[in-house]
Amino acid sequence: MGNMSIAPARPPRTCVPDTLNRDKPSGEPRASSPLTRYFETEDGDRSLDITQRLERKLAQLNASNNVFKRWIYEIITWTISALCMGGIIFILLYLSNRSLNKWPVGLTIFTVLTKIASAALILPTSEALGQLKWSWFNGKKSKEIWDFEIFDKASRGAWGSILLLFRTKGRSLAALGAILTVLLIANDTFFQQVVDLPERWVLQGSPSSIAKLQWYNSENSEETRGGYATIQNEQSLRPTALNFFYSNGTQPNVIGNGTSPQIPVSCPTSNCTWPAYESLGVCSKCVSITQLLTFACTSTKADWIGNITGSLLYDEIPEVSVCGYFLNASDLSPVLLSGYSTSTVNFDHGTAPIGEALLMRNLPLITLSRERLFNGSINFRDIRNSLANIIITSAANGAESVYRNETPIAQECVLYFCVKRLRSSYYWATYEEEVISTFTNSTPGTFPWRAYKVESAQVNGTDVYYDEDIIIKPVESGSGTYGMSRDTYANIYNIFDDIFPSFVTVDNKTAEHTFRNRVVVKGGPIHRRLSFNPWMAPNNVTHHLDRLATAFTNALRSTASREMVYGTAFSMETYVHVQWEWLIFPFALLILTLVFLVATMIKTAKGSGEEDPGIWKTSAMPTLIYGLPSPMQKQFTSSSTWSSGPDKSKNLKVRLHPKRGWRVSGQPCTPDTPVIAMRVDQAPPGWI
């Protein structure tokens, strides 16, 4: 049998001195405290499982005379927290301003260490706070019995800690522990703010590419008639041109808030840029010539009448009396740009009533027979290789403004080949292109168009050809020669014969508009019913031609003659940005926890002596070893005690004595608390 046996608790006595605390005769050893006797006399029981043995070992350390051994578990857990904080600093120093891809598991380790660091501070705080509970009741003055419940809750969570702060009014060491318990809840929040993960664009190894054009080769197959090569419409550009001739042009594909590129682009990521580059393209310009118009009533050629049959190029066209605006009213052959007839038209090719009005006219300054009007241009004679040089005139406010003799809107516009210096970028499916500068051939020279009449058994017509290749050499960049052959140029130029010349007429103010084009064709007149006429006011002709020039440039860059410009591609990578200031709070808690633990160790350094309760911390063992005197227990075990109104028993003040147990304040002689202990030389009651 062991050296100590547990006997049944004795019935309460009234004012009987405690035999355990009676002075011993001289030379007889003093009885040790219940804590010391319990752990010194119990033999290790091999039947205990591992958890029970662990608790027994921890209890033995608590009973040690070495202060460090008593708190070794708390010191170790605080050290673990400190080591984790050191590991956190090391990881953050390594990851700071680096890509997360360099060490993807780094943030996972960081998160684990922060959890351990926070959790490891809970144990020393709660254990120290639990120990201060016993010291609180072991003081010189008795404490209210409800303080026991408040301390017990404070060692377990934030709510009890808040109650303890109010109870102690912040003037006790236990108040520091209560504050730490509350603040530890916010520790994880501060750790979460330490690491920010901004995204940055990083250069990738795979290059991006974009199309440019230096020399364009026609994609048409050769066609002959009677042994003579025919001029064709350039097939790679004609569909684009027709969209702009008779409607609002091609529309970009909208993706999100941007548009997709209309040229071949290769971007392996979502962000690509290219260095400035040059490409052959088409440019446009427009200048107002309204100030050059003159109003007059005179006779002029009726080549603008809507229902005249035959070819307005090859057939004889009579004159008609008109009133309107002319560009050359004083010449022998004035050209009407806007006005109305004041006489009838009646000849072999058709008739027209008085009052037919000309609302809009697109007049090419190089005719279908490749002859020049006004020397081929009014304002753009320095441009060598133009695709179209036209005068576009439109009534300012519909048909009624023509009959009121209001001045029309007149512009001279030109489309021409040029070399564009471009800067392009592709960002999140949105393509952007900036024209930095343009260059075109302005070298003076003879008129390059040639036309000869051809009459034979096989062919009867006009042989028209362009006499020079298109050569553009940018002076500043010196990047080489841009252009195309003369035949390719003629094929592209021929596309515009479909729309220039063209005009819109009405028989009277309320009549429907008649749009006529392809006036070179013999036979009946060709009319189009347009849902949208881009050439008439109030539509912006300058903007429309600028879009046409851009669409032509894109179409040329999309042909088989294109070359690729290589650029850079960037991909989004996540970087680690450390906000060091958010670590101040966790480090402050770490230091304050150490201060609180050391202060508690110092305050309870006496251990288990005559007047000290021992090192119990948050253990529930003292509640088993010490208990209230039996008369007091009966007052609290009655259900009426808690359901009734104010009662003196609810406001009892108690004090813990390590030998005599709980002492109730206000009692003339408090019955002994049933401290259960037996002398080693005494047989248990009831034994034989």
C-alpha cells in the first residue's frame, strides 16, 4: 500500500482546532502542505494512460521548489511563439518585393507560423492568470466569493477577462493578463494585414508580333481582253471600300470596354507592346472650299440630272438653265455643285422637269477618262500619288435650303498613300494604335496618268495606265522603300470609280432622294436606295474618310505581303509587399506576455509554503482538495438560494489558507474545510 490513504470527510465540527495545523512538539517535523504530500506520496501507477501520466508529470513540476521548473511549460510555449515570430521575420525578408512564384509555399508557412505564434501565447497568459486567481484569494484580505467565478472565466476567454478588468479596475497584475487575453483575439487580424499581394506586369520570354507592310503585291490574277490587260478592282480592298461608299463603313469588334485589333496580332499574354514601327498605309485630308463658291444663274452641262440614260462620260449631254453655287461660274464650262434647274430638259437620253435640285455632289478632280479638272487639285497639288481627289458638296439643311439659295457645305478631300509611323499596344483584349507621324511622296513630276484610244476588231475603248511605280522613302527614319507597282496602284485607284462621281437629286421639295453612281455605264441610270448616306450633311465627311483610310491601311497590312514586327509580352505576376508596421501589434503582445509571465513567476516564487496556496495555475485539483465548510455548502446547494431575492450567503467573502482551506469571513470560528489528507503512520478509519 502507499504511504497515504484517503479517508472519508469528517462531519463538520463547531469551533474545533485544526489538528493538521496544531503546533508539533519540539523536534517533530511539521506536516507538509496538501500539494506537496499529494505528489510526494503517490507512487506511479502503471495503469494510468499516457494523458494521465502527462498531467501527473506536469503537476509534479508545479510542486517543484525550482521556480523555472514550475513554469517550464509556459516558458517553452512562449519560446515557441518567439521562434515563430523570428521565422515570420525571416520569411518576410526573403519574400519581400519578390514574385510569389519564387517560393509559392512561403505564404503557407507564414500563415502556419502566425497561427502557432498566436496560439502559443494563449497558454502562458491563461496559466499565469489562473495562478493569480489563487494568489487573489490567498491575500491578507478576504475576497468576495463571486471573484472566483470571474477569475475562472477570465482564464478561459475574453468575456471573463472584460469582467475581470472592471472588477480589478485595472489596478492589479491580473488586469494585464485580462487585457492580453482580449487583445490576443485581434492578433490574427494584424497578421493578415502584414502581407499585401499586388500584381505586376513581368516581361515574358515569348515575343509578341504585329503586322506591317512595306511593299504591296497585288493579289489579283491577270485578266486580258483582246490581248490587252484590263484594269480590275483590287480584290483585297474592294469589300472594305464598298462598306464605306454606301454605308457607315466597317465597325470594330467591341470586347468589353475596348475593341479587338483589325490586323494580324499575336499576343501570348494579356499585355503586349511594340516599338515604334513604320508601315505603308493610306492617309486622308479635307479642306473647306465653301469660300470659293459663287452663286449664279446660268446654263451648264446637265451631267447631274438623275434620270438621264446613257453614259455621262461618253455621250453628248445638253445644257440646262440653273441657279446655284458654282466653283467656276465665270468659266465657259461652269461646274454646278449645288442648285436647281430653271428650265426643262428634253433630249434623246431623257427628260427632267423644272425645279430638279442637286443636293449632293461628289466630283473627282481626275475624271473617269483620267483628265484633270482644276489641274487635278486645288489644295493638295504637292501630293504625288493620290488615290482620290474629290470635291464633296452637300446642302446644309436639306432640299429646302437649296431652293432658298443657302450656301452649301463644300470640301476638297484627298486619299493618298503614305508611310505611317505607329505605336501599338494590346492590353486586356483592347488594341490601341497611335499614329506618331506620316510621310508621303511630294516630289514634283509630270502627270502620271496616260490614256490612249484603242480601236480594233477585238477591242474598242481607251487604254488607261499609270506611268510610274509608287515609291515612298521616309527621310527621317531611312527605313527603306515603301510602295507598290504601277499596275497594282491602278487596280486600287479603279475601285473609286464606283462612287466618284456620284450625286443626289430630288424633283421637288417633298420628293424622295435619288442617289446615282457609276455614271460611266451606258444604258439606264444606276440608282441606289441608301439607308445611310455618309456624304451628306450633317454627317462628318472628314471623319468618315479618316476611318476609310484606317480601314484601307488595316486591310493592306492583313494581306499576304505583310511582315511581322516583334515586340514584348508581359504577364501578370503576384508579388509580395510587406507592410512591416502591422507587426508592431503582434510583437507588442509577445513582449507584454513575457512581462506578464515573469511578473507572475516573481509574485508566486515562494511556491507552496505555510501561507502560499502552491502553484496550481488553471488546475481544477484545488477545487477537489479544498472545499467550503459544510454549513456553507448547504447554503449554496439549496435551489432556493439562487431563485430567491438578496441573501447574505450570496455576498460571502472568503480567503484560501493552504492548511485550513477556505476561511469564511464574518464567522466567529469557521468550521474546518474538509482538506482530505492522512498522516502516513495512521491507519484509515474502518480498517482492522
